[in-house]
Amino acid sequence: MTELPSYQDLPAAPRGGRSAWGLFGPNDNLGLVTLMTPERVAAAAALVRTGRMYPLDVELGGIAPALARNRGTSRHAVVHQAGSAGFDDVYDNVWPQAGSQWDSLGHVGYAPDEFFNGATEADIWTGVRNTIDHWARHGIAGRAVLLDIPRAMAKAGRDYEPEAPTAIGVAELELARQLAGVDFGAGDIMLLNTGFGAWYAAQPAGLRERLPHRLSAPGLAHTEAVAEYLWDLHVSAIASDTFAVEVWPPERDPAAYPFGFLHHMLIGQFGMALGELWWLQDLADSCAADDVYESFLVSVPMNAPGGIGSPANAVAIK
Amino acid sequence: MTELPSYQDLPAAPRGGRSAWGLFGPNDNLGLVTLMTPERVAAAAALVRTGRMYPLDVELGGIAPALARNRGTSRHAVVHQAGSAGFDDVYDNVWPQAGSQWDSLGHVGYAPDEFFNGATEADIWTGVRNTIDHWARHGIAGRAVLLDIPRAMAKAGRDYEPEAPTAIGVAELELARQLAGVDFGAGDIMLLNTGFGAWYAAQPAGLRERLPHRLSAPGLAHTEAVAEYLWDLHVSAIASDTFAVEVWPPERDPAAYPFGFLHHMLIGQFGMALGELWWLQDLADSCAADDVYESFLVSVPMNAPGGIGSPANAVAIK
Amino acid sequence: MTELPSYQDLPAAPRGGRSAWGLFGPNDNLGLVTLMTPERVAAAAALVRTGRMYPLDVELGGIAPALARNRGTSRHAVVHQAGSAGFDDVYDNVWPQAGSQWDSLGHVGYAPDEFFNGATEADIWTGVRNTIDHWARHGIAGRAVLLDIPRAMAKAGRDYEPEAPTAIGVAELELARQLAGVDFGAGDIMLLNTGFGAWYAAQPAGLRERLPHRLSAPGLAHTEAVAEYLWDLHVSAIASDTFAVEVWPPERDPAAYPFGFLHHMLIGQFGMALGELWWLQDLADSCAADDVYESFLVSVPMNAPGGIGSPANAVAIK
Amino acid sequence: MTELPSYQDLPAAPRGGRSAWGLFGPNDNLGLVTLMTPERVAAAAALVRTGRMYPLDVELGGIAPALARNRGTSRHAVVHQAGSAGFDDVYDNVWPQAGSQWDSLGHVGYAPDEFFNGATEADIWTGVRNTIDHWARHGIAGRAVLLDIPRAMAKAGRDYEPEAPTAIGVAELELARQLAGVDFGAGDIMLLNTGFGAWYAAQPAGLRERLPHRLSAPGLAHTEAVAEYLWDLHVSAIASDTFAVEVWPPERDPAAYPFGFLHHMLIGQFGMALGELWWLQDLADSCAADDVYESFLVSVPMNAPGGIGSPANAVAIK
């Protein structure tokens, strides 16, 4: 695993794009998280200088109603036991995908019944392959590099609205990377701050109620060039403050497949960890203030056998 | 905050023991987690040498039925949206206190209606004070030192059963600390491995069904000496592989108050973070193997406004 | 209560229409269900001739996804206890309003913060007034008369589509009543079969998924004439096979208020029990077959203190 | 089906007692509810004289904590949609078996994997046989006869404590039947008022908390004579105000099988509908007052495909 092939050297995938299936063995359920080796984790931990912590999860209930209409918001009950000096609590209707989250490799496939590394729908449904517990047992930690799209766009003199469906292509990613002043390395985590999260946090309840019916957000462009760029960085993960990492709405036109909904490629073919609805604004402000865009990121996914997603449970330490 | 008073210098608490209320200000909701300063976090991160990660959460469903009979076990549903290439999931009946967890400072008080730093039941119930979100916003990370009780007892030639109610007093804690070969520092996390967790994991279903009706476990002795010892270490947290950190059953005799149920002191007066039902066996085995008992521990508590507890979401990195 | 005033004799309501508040006393929480007196129940029971039962609740899960997007569908888990010869079960995410249901008088007000008989939002939220337990304690039973709109329209030679927003006005109600060949009496239950329920039951999953985004259905016309007609019948309840009893979508234009959304009048001013999404097709077929349109209806609302709605739990016996 | 065999004429069951399997055909999932024919329903409706209704469900939350420790209590959330004039609500953790309920024929078997009429555990788990929806589609109604054990015992000059494990044998059932002054007929519902329900309702919270750990209650004696008596009455159902209908605790001694836990016989072999934790006190008081012990009972079980139990949803009308 010392050297991963470049995108152009990957074999063609049957429905378009290229395939990374089998690269980590036929039974692999980790995907690119495999690249988070002890050596890289140790190197990333050495990035901690001040010890300042930036928790990256939006508070529970902070995104409500759920942006995807088939999901819900959690309910919380505090329970007092008679005669005791204390409290317990209990949650219902907890949809990990409705808040700050990781998508497991079972969340979206390359195509129906074709999940990362050849897993089937039945494999996912029964929790045999690709589910979140594989990452939970392995651990997720590494070097994170923040890409601050709003600041990069401003520096480049370009208009930018964090709630508009701006496609972030290779050029825009490079602008932000240059602002960060660093290169990516294998096993890194890209933190893609689009400004959507901070925008959403400032919206009134009425707009939030209507938003699920007309969703749009900036995000990765629906192009093969973006897929190639991301693969060739060999990052393990991309986490964003939007709900889909990629620009929304997707292109459902069959001609755009599989890039029209990049999840098909990034999760289904690359085995990349996608993080969504993360809170990146405080970290972004800190990066702008001290001009240090890298940090040690630690996430502890929920150890849920058969789980499709997990709260992000992530913190960046600088 | 450079110098915390010793236990003997704390004022007497009205119902027995000594009180740390007010030490971090009248409005503090962090307790001893306050000691997890950036400087200490940075120093702890420097302990990472190999980059090996030890996730510390028992898998969901791994402790069932709930050991406390008033709690429950979570239910998990995998959801497939018609026409999609993917899955979502949803959880119900999630009791953080039934699995690997943190107790917030709202979980147990010094006495009914007397929670850490003077918070009332109403303050907890309405989520105004002491709830888990305070730690989630601050972050939890630091130097962890593992105390391996079974190995320390074995080395000392003492009998020890991980399911029996063995009281771990100052002498036993010292035995384990000496085995670890290190001292504690302010802001550290004590990981108290009693062997209960590994024992439980090996039990058949029938025994697990009966266990809630006759609970016992080793843990901290119900003595003021233990409280004094722990306070004087100025550790921020103690996490154990048992369900209560302290020996079980508690002593409900009023004469034993508040030490008969040490939660009253540790949480209610000291503001100490207690972690329960953590999975410490893999880490303990690693410590025994390489004779390195310290690690960098990172936990990301659930950012739940008003939450009483949280999954541990913890990982030790060596 | 021997004689209720006619609509024209009711006092004007402040935001339009007329008000029945206070008619059953200032503290009444039953509304027109008050008219279901023992004498009328006994008379209705005498309608039972053959003893054939027509359960009127759609099966759980029969309406999915929920037609109103803010609601959800229930989850069911079957639980087997180790070593037992049996099963238990448990339900989560049960939204009474998403299936065959009664709306309590706390479900919709005449206006925000103005619920039936002067109850406030706080009264409803805290379960002090108008909630479903009042009807549960009183009981719901009486003479039901089925109005079969599709058959009445067909007999009149009029086009009719059960999924189209056909306004059912006084003329159409009278057509159906004449088909039934009976008059209404005080305390009766009108069963308004629009054909929507049977149409929905025959739709494929894909259409059901899209339906919540473009809801329409036949139902009561948004006119004062309909309100007057219904009041003057002095029926206690109207239950329909649609999700709203009234034609959908409502008229949100302030000029149409309060008739544009008849719930404001029927529930908020009249205190009438509205039943929705009932399964009326089998009963309707039986009525057409034996030309007997009246039956003894018994419903047992959920005895839920503070409940906003209830499963219909209804059966018609002929 | 005009004539059912007597108990002595039933074939022997393989593990003791006698078997009614196959009596209503090999594919029957209704059991003795089959006897609730239209003719009997019509005859029972004719018992309605005054029209007074006696709802028979304890309010939600009225039995808490759950008497069986593996069950839970429901949680209720009231939901207000922004900008609306109304409320919805939603329930979680709803265990039908924890409150006023019907046991379906899938609840308890004659033996593990041997359910009524030969159904297997897999048949129940997958909802193929014996589940509550069969009764929901058929309907449950008929003549109810109340047996008032406390009053019958008092009249006979016998001591009786409604919380003690008094075995109610044939003699005691006959005492109560004679007090009622009527005979049972095929398809009837026996309402067995033991006084436990009224006793429980009067207990303080502390006692209720402890009760699940030392359960006892009066109920049917664990004898074959009782099984024979009940079968020979050919009643369809027995509903009681206790949690088990039969005396508690059961006799787990293999020598007492299958009568030591009468559920094995009544549900598993006879296919009898058992109702538990019903509220019978108001009806019992009315019977004592007017000396009329029969009524028309209507229950509308939840139409839940694959459901193991259902709220009672029952009302007696006199």
C-alpha cells in the first residue's frame, strides 16, 4: 500500500468513472480510511502546538427540521427516578444522517445494489459489510487541512453566496489550498468550509421550515475532474459544513452519471469517508487568524454494528 | 487556578465530606474539566509515539439488557428509500447511561436538589446548568494513565475476581500506579481497569439477563480516604470498565453518607468527570505489553443541549 | 341541552363565522361529543340487526410515507425474551395524526392561541383542556350514517375523481344523503366516503412517495354554507377517508378565513370531532349492497392524558 | 362449528393438558374469537338498555413503571408546527403489553416454538400467523359478564386481599358467577375483576417503583380443573384487571406444566383471547348497583400487521 495508483491508472468502472474496488483487498470494509496508519496518526499528532480544541459537531437540534424530508429530528426526555439524587436521559428518533455525521461506506453505492468493493444491498442491510463499526474499530484520526472557500473566493475577488448552488471545481479548490499554504498528503482529511453551515445557523425558524422544500448549497462540482483531483490527493476523508459535500441539487440526468451525484464515485468507488453538516466556522476563523490551516483531527465514530452513519464526534486540535 | 487546594484545605460540605463548589467561579459548569487547558492538551498530545489507536467504547448492544433496570437498550432500524442507491438509519430508546458513557455533572448530585456548584434539580431538568453540552463545547482531551487492577493484584499475589465487589482503596490504587510507573498530574484522566468489562463480555446471554437483579462489581472503596486521594491527584476524570466506577453495591446506610455512594462526592462536590462501562481491555493489554501506561486520550461528548449523559466517544492514542 | 341553537342563532365569532363556545358550559372539553348521551347510544345500539362488524382503521403502515411531511411512520420491533415461550412488541415514532385517527379539540384552533371554548395554546400543551382523554373517558358511540360520494355522483351522472380536489358542497352532501335515504339526528356520526382511501390503497409505492409533495383530495367545500349545514344537523362527528375531511388544498387567502381551512370552524368553534383517513370502503360497499346506510358506530379513543389525537379504534356494526 | 367438544373430548396435548388445535381448521389464526359470530354480536348488542358507556382502558402512564421489567413506559411529545394554529403528537417506547391490553395468539405459546394451532416462532416473528391483525380484521364484540371476585368473596364471608396471590379456582369463579346471576354462553367475554387494578391505582409512587421486583396478584388457579371449566364455558375471551389473568407468581416447576403458567393452555392450546390490566372497577361498581352483570362489549384491537399485542381499546355498554 506504499503507493496508490493515480486516477488515470485505475480501471474503468462499468457505469462510468474509474474503480478503486479491490485496492485494499477483496474483503476490505474501510476504504481510504485504511490510509490512516499509525505512522500518519503519530505524525498528525505532532501538529498539535497550542492545544486549543475545536469541536466540530453542530449541537443536537441545531439542524431542524431535517434537511432531507425522509429523516427526522431527535426527541430527548430527561428522566428522574423517584427517590434518587439524579437524572438519566433517553433519545428517540435519532437519525445520524440528519446532523453532523459521517456517511459509512454503506450509505450510498456506486449504483443500486453495487456498494463499495462489491458489497450488495443485502450485505449492508444485514450489517455484514461497509457499515460504520468498521471505522469505529479502526479509529479515525489524522492531519486535517481546512479549505476556506468564502475567504478564498473573496481574496480572488469573486462573488460568492453560501446558500447558492456554486459548483466548487478544481480551480476553486486550488484557490483555497493556496490560501491554506499547504499540500495534502495521503490519509489526510479535507475540511471543506463552504460557509453554508454558518449561514444556516443564522437563519430564522420560518426559513428553516421551508428550506427542505427547495434545498441548494455550494459544494464539489459534478465533474470527473473533481473526482480525479480528489483521488489523486489520496485523502481519506472530506468533511464539509454542507449536507452533501457536493453542490446541490445533484444532476439526475443519466448522461451525468456517475458524476452528477458524486457520492456514487466518492463513496461507492473510492471508499472515501464523507462528513456532512460539520461545524467548521470556528476552526475556519482560527485558521484565518493564525494562518495555520492544518490540525490534528480526531473523530470517534459510534461503535454501532450495522450502522449506516454516525454522529461526527470530531474535534480538531491545533 | 495555578494551584488547587488540597482536600484538607477544602471547606466542609454540609452533609459530610468537603466541598469544591465555587472553586472555578460561581457559574462554572465544567468542574475539573476546567483543568484540561490547552497547555495540558498540547503536552498530552506529545505522548503520541506510535500512533496506535485504542477505541474505548463498547459496541452498541454490547451491554444488554441494561444493567440498571430503569434503563433500556437501543433499537436500530435501517431505512431504504424507494428508488435510491442507499440507506439511512435511525435509533430509538437510546439511553446514554446504559453503555460506554460519560456522566455529566447533572447526572447525580451531592444530595437531592443539590448538584455540583449549587445547581438545583430545576437547573438540570431545564438544561440550564451542568449538562453535557458544557463539556462538549469545551472539549475533553488529555493525558490518560491506565491503572490495571487485575495485573496489579496478581503481581501483589492477591486473589481477585472481576465480578466480585472488591473495594479498591488507596493501597490498591497505589499498587496499580506503581505498576504503571508514573505519577498523575492535574487534568489527567485515570483509566481504572477492573476487569469487569472483559468478564462481562465473556458471559452468556442467560447470565446477562439475570445480572441486573443481583449487580455487583469491584470499584473505588466507599471511604473518605479514597475521595481525598483522588482529589489530591487533581485528575479531571476517572473512567472505568464497570458501571459505577465505585464498588457495587453502594452503602445506603445514612451513616455512610456521602461516601457510601461516592458519586455524591466525586460528581456532586468535586465536579469530576466519571466515565463508565468503557472498553479498557485492549488498551490494558497493550500497556502490559509495552510497559507504557500513559496515552493521549481524546473524547468527543455528544453536543446535546440539556443532555445528562453522553456516549464516551473516546479513543486513546499511544 | 334539549335544543341547540341553529347556526344563524349563534353569536358571531370575532374573526368570521359563528361561535359555539360556551354552549356546553365554560369548562366543557367535549364539544359536540356531549350530544352522545346514553339515550342516543342506546337508540343507536338498536340499529344492530345482522351483527356484521366493519372495522374502520387502515392497518398500521398502510399510509406511508406520512401524507403530512412533518409527521412520520411508526417503527415496530418484536422482542423475544431469552428462555421464554413468547414475544412482546414495542412501537416507536407513532404519530396518531398520520393514520386513521381522531383529531382532539386541541389539534387545531379557531386561530393561533384560540382553541375551542377559549382554551389557549398553553392549555393544550400542558394537557389541561380539550385533549383526547376527555373523549376517552366519556366514550364515543352512536348512530353513523354513511354518505357515499362516488356513488352519489355517479347516480347524478357527474364526473368524479377521488384524487382530485373536488369541493363537496351542500348540494353534493344532499345527493349522498338522499342516496342513503335517511336524515341525520343530533349526536350522529357522519361517515364521509370520498373514495380517496380506496384510491390511495391501490397506488404503487413510487406514487405514495411523491404524494406528500403535491397533496390534493376531495372534501368539504370551503364555504360558510357547508359550515351552517353541518352545524344545523347537530352531528357530533364527521369521519372521512381523506386526510383532512375538507377539500385539499385549503385556501390560505386571509379573505377566505375561517372557512378556507374549515378545521378552524369545525374543531375550533363547533367542537366537532373530526375523523380522518378512516377505511370506509368495505362499509360503503355493504351499504350499497343492502341499502342500509346507518349503523351503530363504536370508537374507543386512546386514553392518553394530554393527547392531541388518537387512532380511530372504530368499528361500525350493522 | 355449532357444537364444540367438551374438554374431556379434546385430544391430549403432547406436553400435558388437552389440545384445541385444528378445531377451526388448520389455517385458523382467530382461535375462540371465531365464536364471535354476527348472530352472537347482534344478540349481545340487544343487551344495551341504558346506553351508559364504561371505557375499560387504564390511562396511558397509569401503570408505571412497567410491571414486567423487560418492558417500558411510553414517552409522549407534543409538537407545534411553526406558524400553525395547532398541535400534533408522537409516542415512543409504546409497549402494548405494559398497559391495558390484549395478548394476541402470538404472545405466548404452548411451548417454545409451539404456538396456537401449530404456528412456529418464525411464523410469529415474521407476522405470518396468530398476530393481532387477525382479530383486528375480524372485530371483537360480544356479551360480557363481569365476575366480581372481591364482592363474591365478601358475600361468602371469606378474607380477600387484592394484592395477595389468591388462587381463584372453580369454586370461587362459581361464587362470582352466582353473584352475577347469569350463565355464560359461547363467544362471551368473561371480565374477571380481582380488585388488583383498583388497589394498584391507589398505591403511591414509591411502592409502584418496588412492585416489579416482588410481583404478586390474585388470578386463575394453576389447575387443570380451571382450564376445563373455562373451556367448557366456550367463552372467547377473559379479561382481567391483573397483569396476568392467572394467579402470580406462576409455578415454574416442570411438574406443574402446562398449568403452572396457564397462558400455555389458554392461549397456546385453546386460542383464547386474554385481556390484562383492564380497568374494571367502574363497571363492577355499576353492576353491584343495578344488579346487571352483563353488557355489550366492543373492543377495536390495533390493526397492526405482525403485532403481538394491542391496547384493549374496549368499552362496555349497558
